[in-house]
Amino acid sequence: MNKTALITGAARRVGKAMALHLASQGWNIAIHYNSSDAEARLLVDELISVYPKQQFELFKADLNLPEEVELLIPQVIQKMKSLDLLINNASVFEPAKLGGTTTGFLDRQMNVNFKAPFILTRNFAQLLKSGVIVNFVDTRIVTNQSNFAAYSISKKALWELTKMAALEFGPDIRVNAIAPGLTLPPEEKGEDYLLKLAEKIAMKSPGGLDPILKSLDYILNNDYLTGQLLFCDGGENLGIKI
Ligand SMILES: NC(=O)c1ccc[n+]([C@@H]2O[C@H](COP(=O)([O-])OP(=O)(O)OC[C@H]3O[C@@H](n4cnc5c(N)ncnc54)[C@H](OP(=O)(O)O)[C@@H]3O)[C@@H](O)[C@H]2O)c1
């Protein structure tokens, strides 16, 4: 029987790439989205036409609202009948130093990037006997740069959750994290933006989607891997070249 994955924020960018990738390997996909209604519908139509024997369903939820997050895993299980993989990919990435971070701003970063994965992980473990969870953090978690202070703290917390959940929910549920670096430029910026930033990292170029998809495959294919962090950052976590 085909396995089923829930990918949060799957309508666009990294989430969409993972949906297409897993679908090509025979997975059924629960496509979570929030505001990207049109993109999500286009994606589901494309997947159904290419893989007509697999199941693809849309699930809308605002991950800034814990009451909507609470419903997501039960809704997916009800509609898809099973769930084997949760990918916590959805994220908000907004700049502000500590001094400029209001409590409302902090709440939004923590709700979407940390609290939602926390609730989804707990519900996954409560409702399912086994499976795999993959959390998307960021190579920034090794630094103390504060230009995206609340975002960075939310991702540091998500990495701590990854390890704690791996210990508590093993051996039936494996929990690992992927830390992308220079992958896709923010929407309003072009590829030049990443090329410039990449000049000082070990690999001297942005990674694109391929390292992420390879890391996802590695996690899925390695049954003994849990509580681990795979950096997909061309060595950015090592620091910058001088
Ligand atoms: N891109 C990079 O270079 C990079 C670098 C380091 C780390 N990462 C991490 O890798 C992951 C994927 O990156 P990405 O650039 O593809 O992410 P992204 O485009 O910034 O966000 C992915 C999705 O998150 C969803 N989202 C945001 N707020 C939400 C909310 N309130 N409720 C529900 N969903 C919400 C959005 O869904 P809708 O569009 O449907 O609203 C969005 O499409 C993220 O966790 C990111 O932090 C990425």
C-alpha cells in the first residue's frame, strides 16, 4: 500500500518540490496550505493527472491559530485513512532585531515556526503507532545574529523539540531535522541575491532544491537515524571565509 505524507506549506517553493518528489516515489500527499489557494489547487490537479492511482488532498489551516493546528492531523487521518510522514515545512521569515520585536511579532514567528510543529508532532505521536517526522530549521540556528531574531529563536526551539521528540517517541517514531542554507531567494529578491551571499561560504554557491530532496531521501531511507540535523547549506554553518 502507498504511504502517506503530510507536508505543511506545500503549495509553493520547497514544500511543492517535496510534494512532487515524494509523489514520484509513490507517496500519497496531504497538501497543507494557508493563503496559496490557487497554487495548491493547481498542484493537486497536476499530481492527480500524473499519478492517477495515488491520493492527493488539500488541507487549509492557518498555523498561526493553534485551534486550526489542532484539527489538522485528525482531518488528514480521517480523509487519507493513514499517515506515515509529517514534514513541518511551513514557516514565516520576517526580519527584526530583538529591540524591534514586538510581542505580536514574536507570537507569529513562534506560533507558525515552533508551536504548530509542536502540536502536530504531539498529535502525530498520540494518534499514530509509527512514522517519521522531518522538521525544517535553518542553518542560522548555529549563530547569534539578531537580524531575524524571533525567526532564529523559533528555529532553535524547533531543533530542541526535534531531539526531545526523537528520544520520547522512539523507536516507533523517528524525528530528524533539515537545516537549509542558501536555497531559494525570498520572493521579492532574485537569484543574484543568493549568489552574492554565497561568495563567502565554503561551497561558494547556493544549493537550490536538490540538496534538500537528497537529505529528505536520506532520512526516509535510513531506519536507524533519529534526533539528527542534516545541514543543506554548503558549509555555511562553519562560518564565513576570510
Ligand atoms: N528558502 C530558503 O532559502 C530557506 C533557507 C533556510 C531555511 N529554510 C526553511 O525551509 C522551509 C521551506 O522554505 P521556503 O522558502 O519554501 O518557505 P516559505 O516560502 O517562506 O514558506 C512556506 C509556506 O509556509 C506557509 N505559511 C506561512 N505562514 C503560514 C501560516 N500562518 N499558516 C500556514 N502556513 C503558513 C505558506 O503557505 P501559504 O503560501 O499557503 O500561505 C508558505 O507558502 C522553511 O521552514 C524555511 O524556514 C528555507
